[in-house]
Amino acid sequence: MNIKKVTVSLLAAAMLAGCGGGSAAASSTAASGSKDIDEIKMQFVPSRDAETILKQTTDLPQLLIDAMKEKGYNIGKIDITVGAGSDYNVTGEALASGSVDIAWLPAGTYAQYSDETQVVLTATRDALSNDSTDPTTWNGDANKTTRVTGEPVTYYRGLIYAGPSEKGKALAAKVAAGEKLTWDDLNNASWAVASTTSSSGYIFPSLWLMQNYDGKKISDLSNTTQTNYPTAFAEAAAGSVDVVLCYADGRMDYEQAWTTPTTEQDSTGIQGFGRSDSIWNEMSVIGVTDKIYNDTVAVTKANPDIYNDDFISAFQDAMMEIAGTDEGKKIFAVYSHTGYEKANDSDYDSIREGLKEVSGN
């Protein structure tokens, strides 16, 4: 097992993000389909609270209908849903089967279902104020992470967080003291992990374990629970889990809810976690993954009115135009997306290799 080779190739893929450009349509697509489409079904993965996603994307259907009309398409209705539960594969499978036409997928989920789906866009995000691989530089109020507006990047990092439970504090204290965590340290903790195709919630943390602990993976840990990010942070706050896997700006998303009483909701509608100290002091980073390619927007290959050169090109242009408006920026901020770039399937070859390495297939 050449773990170093895999992680280096993943890093290279992240650094090449946005350099490919060009049309995302595969050569096997038809030139065109019908310009009159009764309904388009779109779905987001549940990486945020479903109600928050649906609330923030309320205006997207009409904006997209209007933008596509200017490009010659008459769309009767656009329906937006959020994948059920916490498993991103639910949305991947829906897109692959054609029960969903367009979906927002993490890179790992897209790679898993890329035989039946086609990536068309890659998201950009504002850079974070910290990009260090040293976990001690991420912790405490003095190291609070912020976004660097106007510096778009096509990658992010995953973080391994230790919560305020007794075991979580012990892990954080050992890292703060400059000591290397042992496999037993990690294996004796309870972990909240995301879907097996989640880049920051499973794949890349598993590669981090493989690099640092003789090829051991998340599947080798004794105590893991698959859940979504809001639930993972809530359970960490309650002391029910010791370790949480999430993207690098995860604490920014739950900062307000962390100290909101459990009987109340924060300003974004997230139920309070009821802590008294700040999330920056209590959710300590104990590990940092390699760079991860940003989220995708992908289309199904099962619907010829969606999977054709003309529609894909019009949709790409429409989405990039919407994302450049004030309304669009507010909508896509739910995923911290600042814009979109045209993508190529080949950009995801390395993460496909990472999936194989993690799964052992």
C-alpha cells in the first residue's frame, strides 16, 4: 500500500482545480434535447441542516428559470429537495437513477457515482485565514478562523476536532503539548463521522489516519457513529462523542449555536447547543487533512433533456451568472460557495483513487 503516493496525487488534483476549464459535457452526450422542460428536480446533500438549506435556496428556482429562458429554455418548474438522513449516497443514487436531474455533491460522492452522472461545475470558496497543517495553530479564540473575502480557492481542508468531553479534552491537551497521539488514544474515543463518500467527513480523515497510523482507517476504529454535521456538533457539545470530522470552516457555521441555550435557536435557525465557552476554545483541532477539491454540481445521464451539450452549456453559464449576483451570493453562502467554474470529469481521477484506497477495493 503506497499511501504517500495516493495522498500526493490527491493534493496535486486539488492544486490543479480550475485549470482544466472547457466544456464539462462528455463526448457521448447528444448535441441537444427539448428546449421545453416541464420540471427539473434538484437536490442538495444534507451537509447543513435541511431547513436551513431549503430556506436559503428559496429564490434559486425562479432565478434559474429566468436565466435559462434568456438562453432559449422554457422550464415550467424547478423543485429543490435535500437528501434524506445523513448519507450523501442517497443523493448520489438519486442522481444516478434519474429521480433527481441536478445535484450538489461533495467531490467524493461525485467520484463514487461518476459512471452514471456528469460533473458540470466546481464551486469556489473564499480562502480561510489559516491553511496550516499544524493543528495547534487552529485552536483558541486567538486563532479564530475567518474568511479572506476576494481570494477564491477551489480547495479546502478537513479537520479532526476533539470536543469538550473528558476524552476529547485529553486528546486536545496531548496535541497542545506537542505529543503525538497514539492509535490507542484515538481508538478509545467515540467518533462522529459523515457518509462514506464525504470528503471531509470520511475519505480524507481516513487517508490522514492511514498516513499516520500504519494504514489504519476509520473502519478500523472501535466506536464510530455516522451522522450529519449539525448533529455531530450537537453531540460533541453534549459530551456524547469525543471526536468530530468536518470541513475547516465548520466551527464558523456553528459558532453562534454553540453558546445559544438549548431551548432557543440561533439567528440561522439552528437549535442551540448550550455551551458557555466559545467553540474555538472547546472544539480543538487535533488533525488536518490534505487539500480537498471543492464541491461539485453534477447532472444525471438518465435524462436526455438534461444530459446534452446545449443544456449543460446553458446551465453552466446561467449558474455562473447567478452566483455573480448579490442574490446568488446569498443563496450559495449556505455551502460557503462564492462562485462556480466549469469542471472536467478528469479532475476527479485522483479522488477516485483515494476512494479505492479507503475502501480497500
